[in-house]
Amino acid sequence: MDQKEIQQDKKVLTSGSVLLNTAQIDYQIEISRITALDTKISIAMAVVTGALFFILQSWNHMVENFKAIPDTSSVGGFWLSVLNPLFQALSIGLLVLALIILVILIRTKKYQTFNPADYCDIDFLSMNSDNASVALLEPYDKATKINKRISDNRAKWHNISLLIMVVAIGLYILTLIF
């Protein structure tokens, strides 16, 4: 060992508890984010399901529109008679897609948790508090990073499903207007 390594070994780790508190706060914030995201996904699922059932109530009318011969008396009439049932079918398809995405998101994910019982061994329990705080930093940081990555991915897909839902409802509203 050279002189620099010997000096580093003699350093007292006095800021370990401050860093541990920060890591614990970050971990708890990420756990709260998971809960909030689950709530948002559940609400979006209810809205998508409600919109889908609302649209499907007029299923017989939609089938009649598909079977009808397009209006060829005018260009505008032709496009309305073709686009109206097409937009209805597209809105149903998009709502089903949004519902599938939300069902995939709502299923249980493998989040990283921190279990203090994993550290109940004689070596860890005999450490002074500052060294123990430093030893706990890595597992908290690892769990927080894994949970953040999973939550970021779920949030991205949740936002995509919301966009799909808004487009689908917008298309259906267009069919009601025209």
C-alpha cells in the first residue's frame, strides 16, 4: 500500500448518514410515483372502457352504415358516407388498442424493493453508524434507479394510450357532427 491508500483507509465517513437520508427520500419519492402512476392508469382504463361501451351501443347503426351504398349524388356526400363508418371503426379499433396497452401496464411489475432484514448479519450490525449508512447507499440507489426506469417506461406508454384515446374519441365525435 502506498501512503495515499493508507490515508484514504483512515478517513472517517461522517457524511454517510446525510447521503443515506437523501437516498431514502429518493427511494420514497419513486415509490410514491409508482402509486400515482397506478392510479392514473386505473382512471384511464375506466375512461377508455366507458368510451368503448358508449360507442359500441350504436353497433347496429354502424353495421348499417357499413352495408349502405355510398351516396354518389355529390362529392361531399360520397366522402361523408364513406368516412363516417370508417372513422367509427377506426375509433373502436383505437380504443381497443388503448385498452390493451392499459391492461399491459396495470399488470404487476417487478419493482426493486429494499428489505432491511437482508442486512441483519453480524458484520453489518457491528459496523459504526456512518459506515453502515454508506453500505446502505448502494442498495437504495440501485432500487431507485431500477424503479425509475420501470416507471418512466410505464409513464411513456400511459401517455401514448391517452393520446390514442383522445384521437379515438375525437374521431367518433366527428362522426356525430357530420
